[in-house]
Amino acid sequence: IVAATDLNTVRSTIEARLATELASSPAIPVVFNNMTFDSTTEDTFVQCITSFGASEYLTMGGTTDSDNNVVGLVLLNVFTEEGLGAGSNFTICKRLRDLYNRVTVSNVIFDSPVGPEILASSPEGKFQTQIRITFNIYEDL
């Protein structure tokens, strides 16, 4: 029997942390993968995309008594109203960087964030930055 990591548990750990942080002071809407959202109704919001990438063996063995390293990426797109400068957007980005910067939460180990990087805006009328955070999960089989 393989006791592989439940990727939905990892995803929900990441998303719950973000949703809790952005629920107040001030509250900012959060949009997750495969979720309907009308960006024209909000001046400010954060989009979170969690994906899983490469894995590697840490120890030799089969489907039992072995270890893997699973690598993933949290992609945070921060949207604020266009034409007001970068200040309010970067303030949100600081909150997000502080939330994940080199911390371990429920065995998910986050690396130092990359960004915020200013991107060509999509949707129209929004100023967009992006933060990327890789993470590792050590999987015991």
C-alpha cells in the first residue's frame, strides 16, 4: 500500500492560509483555480494557482520504506486598480511574501518568494504583479 501525500490536503493547506490572511485588515477577495469570478466587479483581488511539478527519489526502495521529494509552485497574481501606481499592489504583495517566506506549515516547506514582478495587465483596467513561491513536501512511503 502506497501512503502517498494527498495533494488536495496540500492544496487546501496553502489556500486556507491565504484565505485567512486576506479575510481582514483589509479584506481582499481571493480567487482559486477552477472558480468562477467576475473581475469587473472588484478593483482589487488575488488569484492563487497551486500546481505540482517535479518529484525525486530521496531513498532507494519501492512503494514502501522509501522517501520522495515533491516540488510544487504557488502562483499569486495580485490585481489592483490601474492608474494609481504600484504602492497599494506592493503593500498586498508584502503581506503575501510574509505569509509564505521560508515557513513550514503542515509539512509543506515554502522557499523564499520570487517577486513581485510587474506583468502586462490582464484583465483590462487592472495593474498586475505576480509572486511565485516554490514548496517541497517530503513524502514517506
